[in-house]
Amino acid sequence: MKKLINDPAHYVDETLDGLTLAFPSLVRDGAAGRVIRRAEGVTRGKVGIASGGGFGHLPLFTGYVGRGLIDSCAIGNVFEGPNIDSCVDAIRLADGGRGVLRLYGNYGGDRMNFDMAGEVLEDEGIRCTTVLGTDDIASGGPDEIGRRRGVAGLIYAYKAAGASADRGADLEEVTRIAAKAVAATRTIGVGLAPCRLPSAAKPSFELAEDEIEMGIGIHGEPGIWRDKLRSADAIADEMVDRLLADLPAQTGGEVSVLVNGLGATPQEELFILYRRVRKRLDDAGVNVVQPLVGNYVTSMEMQGASVSLFHLDEELKTLLRAPAECPFWRVD
Amino acid sequence: MKKLINDPAHYVDETLDGLTLAFPSLVRDGAAGRVIRRAEGVTRGKVGIASGGGFGHLPLFTGYVGRGLIDSCAIGNVFEGPNIDSCVDAIRLADGGRGVLRLYGNYGGDRMNFDMAGEVLEDEGIRCTTVLGTDDIASGGPDEIGRRRGVAGLIYAYKAAGASADRGADLEEVTRIAAKAVAATRTIGVGLAPCRLPSAAKPSFELAEDEIEMGIGIHGEPGIWRDKLRSADAIADEMVDRLLADLPAQTGGEVSVLVNGLGATPQEELFILYRRVRKRLDDAGVNVVQPLVGNYVTSMEMQGASVSLFHLDEELKTLLRAPAECPFWRVD
């Protein structure tokens, strides 16, 4: 498991340098340089959206800073949440005078630091609300959604809340939309091979040469089962079955589908998965709107994929289709 | 080396099904379904551009079918060129009445089949010209450019020739532009770990756990040296040195840079590479225009990256910046 890196201690900062050099719409900011914000700055009078999380998931989180998406992002070390100062900086840099929605994945460290940052900023008069991504169905039962982790489906909440903020909605409304988008999103992942932290000698977990793990998290958190590798269609079938059992779709209903590569999975295989997911949804009479197939939320060189379903009503569909632009996702 | 696939015999066709389901702007066509063409069909009166090659390099070749890029693409099996019938179909489907440029990588099998297809079609009155991608500096000396393989830099030729055709240029002019773009492009790759053909039990080559290969081809063709893994900066330095030694850039000159992942390399690492490539070009007084960082030309799960430089004059810069749109590359 070789890496094209320099000193592991500089991994995050060198990557952020390269990212912002390649995409001038993204700018490093914050006292420690661990915030990415929109180069054009805050739009006055718009509700801000700040996100953040551990590093190693590009394009998540930082890559989704852009028009109609999020305004700023606090960045931690690899697989470690951002520190309080960076959270404070990110929220401040997202503030356009109408309050800031904190929208990020449901992980303990991130929650603690974003909460404490919010307390600091309320003293400054910046109103904050919070919505947590909890789309990973493998990390808690349907009756304990508050325990579920946020994974790839978070980008749908970015999209819906970002569109709502762009249209001039107030903080309560943007927060309602974000929560509605999270509630309408379900994700499950499958892992084929692990990743290794740049500073570590060993992979984050191990899988036998013929083994896969259903339900794995984006940091290698344990899933639902480990068993022999099976066909892409069998894997896709189980993923769709589990997703629809957790949140059924009506015949004639609409969903967006995200077939997401975890980092080292060839695009060819993502399309083979998508083909089957699409067939299953077609067979169930569920219409697919604006599908996404590619590497949207990764775990460095982890091999595997996730499937997310974003269940749409007219309101969410309109927001999904609203214009948005960041280096990794564009809607006209 | 596990794969999310079904029967290896259906790998290409299932991937193409998923690709066209995800992106309705691409349509399968041709007698064997091994041509991808633009859904909107041929633009009458425009010079057509047909490409093609072996499969397993997504987004290349098929992903670049689109406005301001290529019109059709013939697809072979994994790492095997398209057959004559698919080449004939692709050229025919690209024909808008003003002739077709065949623009593809310099590989013996592809050349033979595209040449024979052209002979068939000249009898039908479709005029054809040919330009071959030869950007890989590791596969021949500067005095034997005709022996060099076409790799990631081919997409710059697509872009320039596609823009020229879109502006109404005739076949001679589009052909001249494609040849000029190829002559202005240089690429070198580095491999860290191999890929495996879906039908094979073993990887296409082997590299020791601490070894990399400089100059590797996109099918694992042997490169310039094999040696211990070194730092990303040292690798980037050698790549830039070799590229600029092969085709020097003037101080004050302009290039576009493509830092391309070969399939299993995390985006983080591509940005670390780009950071150094950019610094080296900045230091040399060479200006970077429209950089590309991502997975543009892959070899399934091969780990590694390539760096391409596209040397610009005013004519090529204008064509690079002209509008284009396909599922994997968009310029406004």
C-alpha cells in the first residue's frame, strides 16, 4: 500500500495547497489555514452553511464549497475532526449576517467541537443551528437514527440546504430543509480492501483476499457482515434491498441515486453497480432523477463503493435541480 | 485484487450499459453495440471526429463523446483495440458530410483496424484523415516520436480538434489542429501497483512492495526504471524535468497541466503531486492555464499517476478555452 506523499505530517496541508492551486474558487483561510471558503467571500444577507470533518475523504468535505452548496469547511487531520478554532473560523467565515447552519456528519468529536464553537460565536451574535448527517443505515437501527453516522449521502443535504439558502430562505427554513434532506437519504457501503493512514505502518483494518464487508463505514468502522466476495449484481441487490427496507419508496416515486467509489475502485465497476441498482429501481417502478456515479466521498485508497438513495418530493426535487457549482459537482 | 463485477465476459457491455444509463447524452450504437455516439446525433455540415481503443481506461475513450470534443468512439475488449466493424460504425456515425478525422492512440492493432475501416468507407464517399496520439515520452526518443504510445494527453487533442470542428473548420484544418495539439503534448506516467484484467487470475505485472516504475504505459508497458518508492516531490520533479527536457517551455510561456490518476490513486495524492508540478512551473516562469487534476485516463485499478503538459500558443489556448461538454469534462 504505497502512497505518493512527502512527510506524512504535511499530508493535509500539502493536499489543501494543491487543491486551492488547482481550483481558485476555493481559498484557504482561518488561523491555522484549516478552513476552505469560497474565494468570492460571504454573500451578505444569505444564510451561511458551514461544514467540516476529518480529512481523507475528498471531494468531501472541502470540495463542496461553492455556489448553491456550502460556504466554508473546517478541516481536521486525517480521519480526525477539526479543532475548535477551525470550527469557529469556518462558522465566522460563513456568516453573512443571517445566521449559520452547521451541517456535518454525526461523529462525536466533530459534534463536540462544532457545539463549543457555536457557543463562542453566539456571544458574538452569530446565530447557529445544527443538522447532522445520519444516512448510514449500517450504523444503527431505524429506531435509533440519531446514532447513525453521516457518510456519502451528506452531499444531498449540502445540495438541498445550499439551494434553499441561495434562494434567500431564513435560517429556520434552511435548517428545516437540511433536516428534511437528511431524513430522506439512506446510504450503505461495501468494502473490498482497506486504506492506510499516511502516518501509519499498517492498514486501518484487514480483509482476507476473498472477503468483503457489507455496511463498512468511511473510516473502516465495522459493518453488518464479512463474507466471501460475490457478484456485483448480488451486492447491488442486497444494498438496494436494505436501503428500501429502511425507507421504502412508493411506486411512481422519485429518487436520486449516488453510486460512490470509496477511492480505489475503478469507474468501470461503479457503472456495473449502477446498471443493477437502476434496474432494480426501474423494476420497482421508482424513477431515478439526476443520478451521480463517481468518487464523491472517499476514504483515500479504500476499495469499495456506497449506494445512496435520496427520496424526493417536489420540494426536494426542485432544490436538487437548482443551480450549483463547485469543482466536483455542477448543476445548471 | 478484488473486483465488483459479474461474468468477466460481460464486463465491457455491462459497464457501457451503466455508463449510458447514468449519462443519457451518450448512446450505444453500432452493430455490436460497441460504439458510443452523441445522443443528439451527427451535426450536419460539421467535420466528424471518431476515436476508439481498448476498454478499461474510463473516462477515456468513450467518456469524451460530447459537444466540442469527439463525436463517436469504437470500443474493444479490455486492453484490446476495437474490431474493424466497430471502427466502420464509429466513423459512419461521426460523419456529417464533411469528412471524419480518426483521432486515437498510437497502437498497432487500433491503427490497422481504423485504417481498414477507412478504406471501406472511402468507397462510400466518406473522406477520412488520421492523427495518432503519441504523447508518452517514455516509449520512444525525441527522434522517434512516431513510435511513441498515446496516453492521457490524447484528451488535449480531442479538445483542440473538437473545438476547431465545432467552429466549422474543414477536414484539413481540423486535422492540422489535431496534429498540432499532439505535437504540443507530452506525458509521463509512474506506476505504484498493477491492475488485473477481469478475465485474468493474475495482475498484468508485478512490482515489489517498495518499488515504483517510472515511465509505465497505461497497459503496464515497461517504463524507464524501477526503483524504490520515493517522495511525491522527488517523483514530480523527475517527471517535470523529463517532460521539459523533451519539449522545453519558454519563460513566460503557457501550458495546461493534467495530473491524472491511473485509477486507484486517491485524489489527495494527485493534489500533492499537482502542488509540486505547479511550483516547478512557477519557478521556471511558465504560466499554467486551465489545469486538470483527477482521473481522466485510467487503467482500471492501476495505482499511480501521469503528468501531461500541453504547450499553448494563442491558437491552441483559444481552442482549449472554447466551450465543450461531456460527462467528464466541461469548459464554458
